[in-house]
Amino acid sequence: MSMNLEQVRDQLPAQVLEIADVVGMPAALRLVTELGGTTWEFAKGANRNGQIRVAALADIVGDDAAQLLTSRLGGDVVYIPRCDVALRRLRDLEIHRQFEQAVREGVSARVVVAELARTYKLSDRRIWIILNQVLPDPTAPGDLFD
């Protein structure tokens, strides 16, 4: 799945945009996916407990991003939003992209929908609803028809 938070930037809370400005959207997405809905204390890494927290953060976002976040937010306690609306929109855009690509390659729509339902752990009925209701933004990066 090639999700990119840039596609839903307008639906992201300020905290996530601030984090993305520091470490980029891919690392921000990993942080939201792993820690969304929790409050995270960004340690300074000055003592053993702080080093453990920085290491835990590095496991999520990578060493470089963890160092950037530590230097920028070290000592701060930040609520990491779940970003449900934005992540659901990203999922739906990705479902559209995968569906369009498979159908262009000659795979039957029913087969594609069944596979998407298994991949995303949704019912085939829900996949059809997504395909019929969500219209992808053709101007977003990662355009569905590129």
C-alpha cells in the first residue's frame, strides 16, 4: 500500500503537520499508525529511561527521524491524533487506485473487489460502496491515472 499523507494534508491536525515538517510525511504516517490516539512524551535522551524512549521512537520512525524529533520536541508531551478521517481517505484513494489499475490490466471487477476486500479486511459490499462514493482528487500527488 503506497499511502502518502500529502494527499490528505488538509485533513491533518496541526500536531501531525508539525511532526511532518520535522521528519517528513512518511515518518509522520508511521508515527500516526503506531501511536495515534496516545500521548507520547518525547524524551531528551539524557538518562537511561530517556534513551529507551528515544530507541522506542527510532523503532517506529527510524534513527534519523527519532533524532530530529528528539532535538525538536525533546521534553514535550504531545498527543498524537489518530487521524481516522485522513487515514480512511487514504485507504479509499488506494482502493480506487488498485481497482483502476487491475481493471485496466484486464482483471474482472468482481475479482478485483474480492481481492481488495480480503486485503483491507472489508466486505465486498463496503469496497463497492467506496468505489461508488469516493471520488479521488485527480490533482493530488500520486494521481490515480498517472
